[in-house]
Amino acid sequence: MTDGCAHLKVDDIPAARTPDGCEECLAMGARWVHLRLCLECGHVGCCDSSPNQHARAHAEGIGHPAVKSFQPGEAWGYCFVDDAFVEEL
């Protein structure tokens, strides 16, 4: 666990805005590899291994730095700003 990142300390995890997949990929008909959920607004974006990297683009463009895995059975979180990882949120 990372204690140095305040972005990964959340009380409530927001509901996914697009629970069926990456918001931008769904709109453009693109594919993704894995999904990430923004811990501030519930944006669902595709991971850095996906061609479009929408989770990172959201973090950098909107300024919402922290995500959690949106993959079934995974509970880890990551902060793009602090390059910090936690195993479970």
C-alpha cells in the first residue's frame, strides 16, 4: 500500500458512468484491453495497454488523477500523478 498519495484515499467509489465499457471507445466503436474507473467522477476509460489509453487521457485532460481497476475481481488503484499503486481500495 502507498501512504504517500492522498489521491488514493477515497471514502466512496463513484458509480460507473458507462458500466458496459470505455466511454470514448464505445462512442467511436473502438476496442480496449482493460478498463479503469475514475475515482472522482466515475468515468470508465481504457488502460495504457489499449490503443487509445482513454483512462490516462481523462486523468491528464480533466485533472482527475486516480483510478481503480474496473475488471471483475480486481480492487487495486493507481494514481497517474504520483505514480502510486495500492493493492486494494
